[in-house]
Amino acid sequence: MTFGTTICAISTASGTGAIGIVRISGADSYAVVEKIVGNKSAFRNAEPRKMLFVNLLDEQGNILDEVMVAKFAAPASFSGEDMVEIYCHGSEYIEQRILACLTRNGAVLARPGEFTQRAFLNGKMDLSQSEAVADLISSSSAESHRVAMSQLKGQVSSKIADLRGKMLELTSLLELELDFSEEDVEFADRTKLVALIDEVCAETEKLIRSFEYGNAVKSGVPVAIVGEPNAGKSTLLNAILHDDRAIVSSIAGTTRDTIEEEFVLDGIRFRFIDTAGIRNADNEVEELGIKRTYSKLKSARIVVLVLDASADKQHNDGIVASIGNEISETTKLIVVLNKSDICTAQYGYGDDSLSISAINGSNVDTLCRKFVEYVSSLKSETADVVITNVRHVASLTAARDLLQSARRSIGEGVPSDFIAQDLREANYHLGEITGAISTDEVLGSIFSKFCIGK
Ligand SMILES: Nc1nc2c(ncn2[C@@H]2O[C@H](COP(=O)(O)OP(=O)(O)OP(=O)(O)O)[C@@H](O)[C@H]2O)c(=O)[nH]1
Ligand SMILES: [Mg+2]
């Protein structure tokens, strides 16, 4: 498919490097670019996918830049249309002027994600692969990169295709009965049907669960460091980051606001959040700070509760119990008994508790290993394919609910046409993930989140 307009955009972050890339896609790509190159016949005769060195000319015919250009012939291009890429000097001024010359000659500025949207509409990739392009661009750790790359390579797509194949088998079993609905026959072996539904349901459930890991990897794992004032939270943050990020002092209530810093451990990005110490606030600012601590506590995936090992055990037991009440079941709580350099606690709080000295760094690496192990354990519980996208989870959840409803209906002896309807709808939701089924509205909302030039 070729679209009515030829689009152009800068594909590199402006002014950030020696090279700027301007992309053009659409039926008129070659013609538009030809108008602004110096040696027109060389460009016209240039073979696709071969670099050509040319001058680009501005409105007055003056040389705007010396560039390399490459043509890509449909359908063997990123978008599936004729495309041209211009590799110019990486100056924001030059890039903008090239765009101006292209638009003056008939191209229009591309909307965010429009190149990828065209690639999707031309069948170059499905929807989940298109979304992986955006994830790949924003990946900032080895693991988020790995997950995005496997999605781009079609792992999610083939898993969904596999599930849809099984769904098709299910519905065809039932549809046979629908043709004979007057005669009240049951062709489809109910035991086989139930087994198939259970299988698809279990696989869907696994994918839904993989989002815990996928989301952590994609957005960074939030780790809240909480505890009483002076327990050593900020000292611990600094020790983890190997940086004097937060102010440390012996005055209780030093940290008033939350401090967030990202740090990659073993290829996984974590977001460490140092918080204001929890106590009965004696002024408004402190109270606001403590409110923030509670909100971070609730949204964190991992909570590190820092206790002062030199404090009374009963006192510490009370803090552990009260923080335990604040967090959800899915949050990992790690209790550290800090200040082991001056006092070693003779007690602990289970496997997820350890003695450290934030000030001299002792055992801080063991604590960091616990963070990584926890995130890795989320992965091993889940499917080989990892879901990272909220949209995919919503579709999978809808599909799973319908499968469960079909399963119940079989048990209750509900007529086949109702069961078939649930299964068809479940299949529809699975189709939404890869874009086998999509609406303009859905596409618009997906691609508008892309950056311009992609
Ligand atoms: N001996 C010893 N002192 C520590 C250790 N960790 C922190 N401290 C000291 O304890 C005091 C408080 O440390 P902070 O890191 O500011 O404590 P905090 O929990 O952030 O305190 P607030 O911000 O007030 O809530 C400082 O004097 C630190 O030097 C430790 O491992 N050993
Ligand atoms: Mg502090």
C-alpha cells in the first residue's frame, strides 16, 4: 500500500552528533529529493541501497550541505514504500533547512510514529512488533533491551499466533454443532474441549503474570528505602549508588522530601527512592514529607526497611510489624539491621533480613544481590515470552475472562452457541495484540506515543 502523502522527518536527536539523518517515505520520495540534489542524473540513476555523495541545494541553488543519500525501493524498505535517507552533517540548522526544502517540494512533516505505522499497515511488522520499536528506542538497560528485541523479532507475535491457532481449533469443534443445532447433537467431545480451554487459559495466565517482570524491566524497579529518622537510609542510598547523592547528618529528619535515583545492577534498572524518616511530625513540611514516604512505600516493588541495630529489639519488632501492615502482599520487604560496625544485632527477620553497615559498605553488595535475585525470580515464575505492554495485558485479561466463562458454561450445559460466542470474543482480544484486529482509534493512540522520525 502506498499512501497519498510523502512524509519526511529528522530521525536523529538534533544536534547530538556528527551525523544527522533525514528520512523520506512515500511514492514521491525519489522525485522530491531529486529536486534538491545537485547532481540530479546521478541520483536518478543511483541503485537502491547504495550510498551516493551529493550536494543538497537550497531555494536559491546555493549548497546547503554535502551529504550521502540512499534510496530504498518499495517494498524492501522500513515502511514498505519507496524511501530515501539523507545523511547530513549533524547540525540542527542544516536538518531543519533540509526539512524546509523537502516540504517546499511536496513532502509533509511526518507525525510521531508515522513511518512505523506505515510499516505496520504495509504488513512489514505486526502491532506488537511496532510497539517493540518504541521500547527498543527507550530501552536503557541490558534486560529491557533484550526483552524489546525479542518482541521485535516476533516472539510475542508467534506466541499469540499459537494461541489463536488453538482457539480456532476450539471454535471449529463447536461450530460444527451449530450447523446441527436443531438436532441437539454434541459432536465436540466435552472432555477434549475443556482440556483445550484449560490449556489456552493457563498459557494466557502465564503471559499475564509475565507482565510483573516485563513491566519491572521496562520501567525500572522501584525500591523504597524507609525507616525511622537517623536509621541510615540516605547513607545506604549513597552506598548503593557509590555517590554522595543524599545529604547525611546526625540530625534526625535530615531528608524531608523523597530523592529518586536510577541505577543499573546486573543489567536491570532500579529506581532507588530515599524517603523522609517515619515519625510523629512536628511541623507541616515534615508531615508532607512523611505522607510522601507512605505513598512511595505503597507503590514500590521492593521496600528496604532500615533499622538501627543499636535500638531496642522490641522497638524494632514494632516497626517491622507496622511497615508490614502498610505494604501489599506482592511487595518484597527486605529488613536491614544497619550500623553493624558499632552493634551487631543477635536477631533477624527471616531470610529477607541482613546486617549491614551503610557507612563502610559492608554487606551492601549482598543486599544489592537480593534485589537482582528477586527480580530474576519474577522472571523464572513466568512464561518464556515476556509481556511488557499494558495494552497487551488488558487484551490477555479480557481473553482469559472469556475463556473462563466458556469453561463454566460447558460445566453448566449451556448451549454451544453461547460457548462459541465467548470463544470467538476471546480470540478477538488475542487478535488485538498483534493487530490482526485493530481500529483507527487504537492505532492512533499507539503510534502517537512514538517519537517523530520513527
Ligand atoms: N556507625 C554508623 N553510623 C551510620 C551508619 N549509617 C548511617 N550512620 C549515621 O547515622 C546518621 C544518620 O544517617 P542518615 O543516612 O542521614 O540517616 P537517615 O535515615 O537518612 O535519616 P533521616 O534523613 O533524618 O530520616 C549519620 O550520622 C550517619 O553517619 C552506619 O552504618 N554505621
Ligand atoms: Mg535521610
